[in-house]
Amino acid sequence: MINITILGATGSIGKSTLAVIDLYNKDFNVFAISANTDHKQMLDLCNKYHPKYAVMADADAAEKLASTVSVDTQVLSGTKALDDIASHTDTDYVMAAIVGSAGMSSALAAAKAGKRIMLANKESLVLAGDIFIEAVKTNNAELIPVDSEHSAVFQCLQSGTSGLNKIQLTASGGPFLHTPIEKLKNITPDEACAHPNWSMGRKISVDSATMMNKGLEVIEAYYLFNLDPGQIDVIVHPQSIVHSSVYYQDGSTLSQLGNPDMRTVIAYALGYPQRINSGVSAINLAKNSPLEFYQPDLDKFACLKLAFEALNKGGSAMGTINAANEIAVDNFLNNKIKFLDIPEVIEKTLDASIHSAPLSLKEIVDNDINSRQIAQEIINSYV
């Protein structure tokens, strides 16, 4: 029986992970789960899976959960508790699916403890890529990507990297692929969150609409696959059927295709190196509409361009754009700035920040805090 710790159990990735585990209840045991504030959903999960630990990031939510849970589950709260369940001796696999920089510490704790990390938290690599990858290597941890694009590249590279020319991440283009830039000025949060293919949380949905999500995935790919920035390409593919491709010097291209359902890549990460049933039906290409591919418009999707710029700058610049993006998206979702203000805030924060090569987690956290302050000051000047 393999013990699974799910960080972010009430989110879309967490729910999909549990759906796959439900198919294999004799093989996988839900050892620990976490959530931010949704104690009601966590209560349902505790009653169903009887985990040993349930961690709420929010202390008040933890108190509410503890007062209602009747099963033999220990309720904890806070960052240290997240680190503890990720690195616990009895934890075998960790699904790292906490959104944003809040998930970095626990994912790093799992790496230092030598766990199999099923990484759905790209910010761990965006903020602390050098430290994170070193921790994986030093402690013999396993790092298996759960983003559909990186899983696709990971699968295509199973035969090796000899003769590899580049990788190409696909992007759906989000809800505004064919929307003229001048019509994006008055986009509402609900419109930005209406993704045509994927069901996701509001923050990541906005990131998809701005293509910052793809920009962060470019940085993630840089660390996951030990590539030069020039070896990473992005192409827009609205149908989300081709999840990514790898190109070789002999002219060959390998791609991974499938229906847009996260259970596929989660099952791959759980079963690796074997393939197990995910509950997702095989794709029928004959019944799909023609597959389309476009070069991304870097004027309209300026966040993607900024991510490439940060990657080329290196060091703390990548953490800076992530922090600025989180602040900008939060303000957009709360109707305090416009949709097109998001890349502007990020660019101004990047320009106003002092860039360095952080050597410790403290330096990374300090840069994150400073970048957030700068971004919020820029936003305050808009009012």
C-alpha cells in the first residue's frame, strides 16, 4: 500500500487525484490531505478517506474542522504542518498541488525527504529552481511533472535526449485567443475565468487568459529538463489535444496526445514507470475537429514575453514576476485593476526590482515579499 499525501486536496488537481485513487483503493492510501480554508470540503474528505492528518493553512479553518471531524484524523494548521506531512516518514508520494508560492516550502520539504514528488506547483521551480533541483538530486527524490505539458515532454523523452533540438509547449490560448487586444480593456474576472477546455481555479484561469501560466511553465521546463532558454518554444493549440512535442536534430518530432483531462497525467505520475488506468477515455481523432496551431501574439499576451525576459535575466527575476503576477491577479479578481493592467504591473515591478542570484530559501522569500510590496505600491498608484 502506497501512502499518498495530497497538498491542495480540495482544488481541481486534488479532486482529480482522489478520483484516480478511487480506482485503486487497494494500492493507494490517502495518508494526509491539506487545504487552505475550505473546512467543509475537508470534513467530507476526512469522513470518506480517514486520513491520518488533515492540515488547514488557515488556523481558524483548522479549528472549525477539528470541532466537527469525528474520524480518527489529527487536524493541524500552518506552514510547518504542511512541511511535516510532506516529509513524514510514512509518506511515500506527495501530490504538490497548492497554488502559488504558498506551495513552495512543502514541495521543497518533500524533496529534502527523498519523496516521489508529483509536481503540480510550478512556482516551486519558478521561485527556487536551483535549490529545488539540487534537493531532488542530493536526496534521491523522484520528480514527476503533473502539468499536462511537462508530463507530455517527460513522456516523449523516455527514450532519452540524444539529438534533442528543442521542446515545444502547447498553449490553449485561453478564452481570448481570437479577441482583439483593444477589446480586452473591459474584460471582467468572470470572462477571464471562463476557460474553453479546462476546469481550474480562478487564479490559474486568469493566468491562462493572460498566458502567464504558459510563461511560468516555460521557466518550469527550463529546470525540469535542464535546457537552454533557446530550446524552449511555445505554440498555441486551441483544442488542447496535442499536449506538447519534442523536436530532434534528425527532423523527427514526438508528441503526446490525449483528451484534456488531468486524470491522465496524474495516473501516469502515480503509476510511473508503469501506465495505469486513469478513467479517461482514449481520444478519437476521427471525431475531433481539425487541429489548429498558431504562433503566440506576444503583444497581446505580454505576460508570456515577460516570462521569457525573466528567464533570460535569471536569478531572482523569475521570482519577481511570479510575485507581481499573484498580486496583480488578486487585484484584478477583486475589480481593483483592469485585465490589461496585469502585464503592466508585472513589467513595472520587474523594472523596479534589484535582481540577484538567491542562494538560500530566506533570500528567495525576501525577494518574494519585496516584489509583492513593489507590485502593490504600483497598483495603489493607479487608484
